[in-house]
Amino acid sequence: MRFAHNRDICDYRDFLSSYFRELRDRKIRGNREYRVMSDPQHDLRTYLQQELAKRPHGTKKQLAEFLNVKADAVTRMANTDPTKETRAIQAHEIAKIRQFFSDEDAGAAPIRDGAEIQRMLERIEGLTPNNVETLLAMIQQLRQVNAAGSSHTQPDGRSEPATFRRESTP
């Protein structure tokens, strides 16, 4: 009888042990799922995937050149599949990625205002404030010349000939 009693106790211990292991594993799985949902890297990867999906083929390569990394690094940055290799998005890359995509959006509309031109020139790395002023003056002069040149059109919409016709004298 004593043997049967020990056996029951062993079975009960095994049951409790497996029950607590299952509880522990369920909690670990839950933490993993929660971590994926609250992970800032996951949010960044999702943002990157959405922005790349909006743009034409070749954008990933352009982004890689902008970040000064290989194209496969951008692919690994955008991976959200846990079975695929991923690459962490560094803090300095986050700002550059957002800048890249905001520049893409801004590039769609033409720049018409002198202040917009100046802001664009100031963003160019390597230009001094003196260079920016010089380039801005040159661009404004070119715009004035083009505006004045486009007003010399004939009534039918054709531009004037480069050389004037000589009228024959009688």
C-alpha cells in the first residue's frame, strides 16, 4: 500500500510541475508577444515598410545611399518577420530616414518662393552662408531673366525668331 501512495505522490508532483511549467511558459510567451507590440524598433520597421511601399522601385537603394549603408542593410532594417535576419535602426539613422522621406514628399511640389529656395540651399552640406547668398542671388537673377524672356512671344503663341527678318527696301 505504501508503494501505491508514493506513486500517487510522484504523479501529483509531476502534474504540479507540468502545470507550473505551462503557466511559466504561457507568461513568457505573453511577454514576448507584448514586447513585439511595444518595441519601438517594430514601430520603426513598420513605418519604414509603409514609406517604401508608397514609393517607386529603387527607393530602397536611394535610401541606402543616403544613409551610407548597403541596400541589404535597409532590407534588414525593414524586416518584421522573426524568421528573417534583422538589423537594428540606430538613433542617428532614424532622423536621417525621416528626413529622406520628408524630402521625397517636399520634392513633389515646385519651389516658387525665395525663402523656400534659401531654406533648401541652407540644407546643402558644405555651403557657407556666403555661398548660400551668392547662389540665391544667381537663382533670383536667372528667374528674372527667364520671366522677362518668356514675355517676348508673338500673339499666336510662338516665340520670336532669333534673328530679325530684313525688310527689302524698294
